[in-house]
Amino acid sequence: MSLLKIERATLTRYLPELAPRLGATPLMTLEEPGSGAIQAFRECHGPGLLIPRELGGLGATALDAVRIHRVLGSLSPSMAVATTMHDFTVVTLVEFGIFGGDEGCAALLQAVADNDMLMASGFAEGRSGTNILAATMEARQTEDGGYVLAGSKKPCSLSRSMDLLSGSAILRCEGAPPRRAIVLVPADTPGLERRPFWGSSVLTAAESEEVVLDGVVIPGDLLFFPDKEDELDAVEVAGYVWFQLLVTASYVGVATALVERALASGKGGASERERLAIEIEGAMSALEGVARALDAREPSEDLLPRALLVRYSVQRSIERAAMEAAELLGGMAFISSPEVAYLLAASRALAFHPPSRLGSAEPLSRYLAGERLVAV
């Protein structure tokens, strides 16, 4: 099948052993909890995918990353979504180093690459309708310069496999206004607890349970402050553009898996099969356009709204392509195998990742009218 030819070649160039390992296991087995898909990503050195080469990583570009995540989504939706959270965290730290010149970030990223560590995201990207800047934790400074954290993240992908948890916290100090901060928490820190949360039968292998922090103590060098308190700073803008790209590409991959099955079946007329490819390839091309702009370091003030508009357009394309592919495959394919129903359901989950289309409508409308996009 030529639909994913470029994407598969890109994955092979960076992670040559991953696709054969995943392809040797049936889809529904990969989507079971504890299937080993996430472990395969780790063992094939996936954690270093977006870490710069000078820090021991693979140095993938944004364009290559969206292509890789599309393939991952077609092979294992759960793993693609889970590793999106890792990659989002990694690139946020990479951007922090670019804009803030933080040496601690560089050392941490090198450790992640050298040891194939996985980082879970404790930001608000898992809660539909939530501001993407919303803090999931509270922090209080200790006398020795460290911080005590409390809060929870649910759902939190990679909750079982993570080595580190990242997140957004509100630092409260007596006599001073609250401040937003980015925090990093080693997964084995006392006071960090995992609790069952995910009740759906879809995307269960993503390990999206609840992570609770109760009196968790971290050293001072694991807390970072953004440049500005009330609006998206350069680091966060770049990080959230990356998130929109990676998570959307993953779900494009899920829909592509259905489209590939429909094309391979030979069912329907040539024009119907062509329409499936037009829908999904047009969506991917739009996503690649934003990725190229990110690689070119275009001004971030306009790149985030552009990324959001493209994401919502692609979201609609995914809906249409997945539904039409399932319809083309027919009722017997739906009845005889759980894969069609599973991929159809999984492809719709992009709508649940913040910022929701409805929630961002007003900020984007103001942006389109000439105002600055502050937060969505």
C-alpha cells in the first residue's frame, strides 16, 4: 500500500526496529493494557526521537515527527497517543533550552536520551474544555529551596511506564502573588500514587490512569518559571504547537488504518476509494504545512492559531474519512472483526483533546478580528 510510503520510510530511518515489532502483533493485542507496545517504543530508542543530536537524541524535525506519529497511529493508536505526551514534554524542555538557555534542561534531556526514559505529561491536554495553561498541581517552597507538590492529573497517559512526570503548577508564597511554573517529578518519588481511572475500552493501552501527588517533594532545579505570567510565552507556544501537530498526526494515522483497509478490500467504485485518499492526504498535507513552518521557526504568535485552525479542519477530515472507510468496508467487515469498530471509535477521540473547537471559538474569533491570541 503506497498511502504511507513516505511515512513508513521516515519511521524506518529513525527507529528501524519499531515497525517490524509492532507489525508482528495483531492490532487488538497491541491495544490491550500491558501489551508491550510502549515498551517496544522504549527499547527501540523512541524516547530520544525529538531530543537534539548534540544531546544524544535522534534530532527529528517537526515534519519527520508528524510523519512518524501518523505511522504509529496506524499501527497502535494507544501507543501513538501515549508517546505524543512524552514527545510533547520533551519538546517543551527543548524549547525551554532554546529560549531560556537553561543548562539543567540540557542535562535532563541527555539523561532521557541516554537511558531511554519516558516522560508523562501532567499538563491539561487530557481534559476537554480546559484551558491549555491550566495548572494541575500546587507548589509550596520549602526552607531548603525545594518544593512540595500536591494535586492530580487524570487521565495521565504513560502513568505505569513513565520515569518522569512533567506538569504545570501554581506556586503559592506568603505575601506574594501566585506564579505559574513547570515542574518535573521522578516517578518513584514518595507521595506519587497511581489510581485506576480509564473506564473506556478504547485506547486502554495508553495507560491513562490518575496520578496523584500528595506531599511530593522535589529539588529546586526541577521547577521552571515561564517568561510571562498571564499569556503564552514563547516556550509554551512552541510546546503547544508541537502538541497539536503530534496528537493530530496520531489520529490521522488511526483514520489512515481504516482507509488502508478499505482500499485493500477493493470494495466500492474507484471514485469512492479515491475520495478516501483525497480526504486523508489533504488533511495530512495541511498538517505538514504547519510542521514545516515550525521547523522554519516562523513567528510563534501566528503559528499557534494557525495550528489550531488546521487541527480543527483535519479533525473534520478524520471524521469523514473514517466513517466513509467503514461504510465502504461494509457490515460484514464490521461484524466479523473488532478492528473496524475499534479504529472508528478511536479516531473520534481527537475531539476530546484540548483545546476543544467550541472552547477556542471565541479566542480564535477575536484573533481573526485582529486581536492577539492570549490563551485558549
